[in-house]
Amino acid sequence: MEESPHGGTMFTPEEQENPNDTPTLAEYKKLKRVMRIMNKFYEDGSAAKLDQAEDMEAELHKVQIDLCMAEVQIKTLMPFPGHPKKTAYMEELTEERDRLVKLRDTFQKKVSNFRSLYQWSLGIVECIKWLTLGLDDYCVNYLKMDLDITPLPLPKPSLDQYHKYKEGLDEVHLNLHESQDFFQASLDGRLRKYHQIEKDIIEAQIKALAAFPPMNERKVHWDSELEKDLEFVDENKKETPASTSKREKMLSMHKDFVNTLTWFKSRLSDFAKELGIDENGSKPDGATQHPTNKQVEFMLAM
């Protein structure tokens, strides 16, 4: 897992922190900045999922054209019974058609999956935008910040929005906890240990392959791949005061936002009661199951 690309500022010039800010105003600006970062993070993720879907659709289109050509060629052979050349073509074209059918079916499933993920990610973006609408309410009425603003109340969701927001909050909460665990591991030494084990695994394979003839085609390929992996893990192992400081800030930001999400989850529970929803049985069929992050899972077990 690489560090999240959360660098840079999301504030307009008049919203930038400055030395004259009161502690309360500085904290408010910090939360506003974090919310803008979260918005951009999930908007970028949604755009990436759309790109994946469109790229796979383009590949599917190519395969469908190739399959159509193969079927047309097979059809042209039908009027020529028994000829050896027809038999040779039929064997080659039938094998190609069968391969293309399997490839088409595989790509169709991937397109469906990417489109589903994209639609799901749009729901997450919508959820984050709903959170943004309630940030002032959270700061003034829950954190009791002394700000010269009159916040609008958090908009009450419809029944459909409730389910979307609930799944979105659960997903974002889990994402943040995993990311928080990652940054914590990067500061307490577990990430360094994880990368050292990764390096040992790569070097063990390089050592094993060294016993085989150097001109072997498979060995050349694997040596090249393993050296790239080794270079990558060595780069990940590098630590500097700047990278450590960045990770500490990221960890602090994640903790702040987890606290913010906790309040929004409690507010959503209040809305559930108003909507007459039983939260224990409110998860709709087909709700997305978040995949386990194997790197974080491994480091947590250390």
C-alpha cells in the first residue's frame, strides 16, 4: 500500500490557516480542509473506476469484432463439403472462435463488475457531499466551536438516501480505519518489518534461480521481474524526517475524520428512527462487501 495522495491544500486563499487564527478557527479550517480532501479523494476514485470500465468496454468491443469476423469466415466455408483446405481452416477458425467466446464472456463479466463499482462509488461521493453539508452543524452544535456562523441543519435523507448514506459511511469508516492502521504501522516499525520480509522473499527467489543456466528464457524473465520488485521494495523502505512527519500528519488527519464520521453515523441513526427504519435489518440486498486489505491485515497480526 502506497501512502495516500493527500498532499497539497484544498482551501481558497481566504480560508488558509494563518498565525492570527484563534485555536478554534484553526481547528475549524483544519476540518474543512480534511473534508475537501476526502471529497477529492473519492471523486478521483470514482473517475478512475469509470476509466477502468470504459477501457474494458473498448477491449470487449475489439474481441466482439474479432469473433464476428471468425464466425463470418466459418459461414463462408459451409458450401465446400469435404475439401481438405476447408477442414484445415475450420479447425483453426473453430479453435479461435471458442477462445474468443471465452474471452468475450470474461470481458463482459469484468465490464459488469467495473460498471457496478463505478455506480457504487458515485454513492460514496454523494455520501461525502452530504457530510460536507453538515460540517458546520457538527462544528457549532456538537464541538461547540465559537464561530461567527449560523449553520444549516444536516439535511434529512429520504429512505433511498438513508441506505446509500449508511453503506457509504460504513465504507468510508472502514477505509479510514485501514488507512489509519497503515500509517500507525509506518510509524511504529511494523511497516519497515513488513517490507524487510518482502525483500527477503524476493532475494530468496533470486538466490534459487542463480543455480540455473543464465541464458534460460524463463530465468531471464523472472530475474528481470524480481529485480524490479527488489528495486521497488528498497525504495519503499527509505525513511526520512520529511516522510515521517507526513505520516504523523496523515495519522492525525485520519483520527480527526474518524471522530467526525462517528457523529454523522449517530445522526444517521437518529434519522433512521424518524424514518421508521430498523437499523439491524436495514442493509439492502446486494450491498457491497468491502474486500480485506491483505497488507494491513498482515501488519495487524504482527
